[in-house]
Amino acid sequence: MESSMRKLVAIVTFAALGLGAHAASAQGFSYNLIEGSLISGDDYDGFGVAGSMAFTSELFGLASIDAVEIDNTNIDGSLLSAGVGYRIAINQAVDVFGTGSIKRAKFDGSDGDWGFGLGVGVRGRPMSQLELHGGLEYVDINDSDTTFKVGGRWYFTPNFAAGLDFQDNDGGSALRFAVRYDFGRR
């Protein structure tokens, strides 16, 4: 946990100092988006769908589903998540945010378990086509774990982007290749 906190502090510092100087060339952030991803983890592979929608300029809703198959088994699993978030625009190039969510994890042969997640993160835009993001999420579903996440999106058009995310927790690490449609950007 202490190592993850140091990583988050480094990300926030980088975003606030390094990206803040480029605010004039960057657009603000949209929280109206949907994306799909292919997931490759240490012991599993699968896909995910996630989205968010702005309710106000600061408040947004979020939802996601990940479906995975555990390597060398016939066991499938899923993780559903729905929640709300609050964003603070530091400037046009940097947002910080917090999220809270309810979660349901289910594997073949189980009834599924409910839990919750609490997250903090930062989004930065060093140039108009590139978004970098990172954060931490604490999740408690029968057992607690903190996930460190970092990634980026390259916008090919104002509304379409692709990118890569890395996440790491006690259960292992995973890469996600994602495509995003942003229906809130102008």
C-alpha cells in the first residue's frame, strides 16, 4: 500500500507540474464515453466494457463489466461495477477525481459476491491528442486489495481513441488494449 501511495504521488506531481504548463494547448476532459478492451492478465484473459456519463460538470456516473477465463481451466468469471465519481479540474490539462462503486464478482459454480470500491486518480493531457491517466482503487469483495492503474489514450479524432493500460495488485498484473468512443467532446 505504501509503495502504491508513492506511485500515486509521483503521478499527481508529474501531472500537476509537467502537464499544467501545457494547459493552453489542451482541451478539457469529457466524462461521456464508452470503451471496450481486451484483457491479458498473469493468469487470465478476457474482455471488458466500461463507460461513464456526466451528470453535472463535476459529478459523473460509471459502470463496467469484465469477463475473463482463468488460464488452463474451464472457469469463467465476471466483475460488474457501478458507481459515481466527482472530478476537480486543476486546469484544462489536469483533472483529479474520486470514485465510489458497488461491485459483484462471480465465477462458474458460485452465487457471486458483493462488495465495494473506492478510487482516486488523475487525468492529464500533455498535448491535445494524448491523454495519460493513473490512480489507485481499493476494492473489498470478501477480501480487500488495492490496485494501481496507469495508462494512456491516443485520440485519432476528437471522439475516437485507442490506448493501453497497466494495472497491478496482489492478484497479479494485467494489460488492457482499449478503444474509446468519447461522445462528449466537441
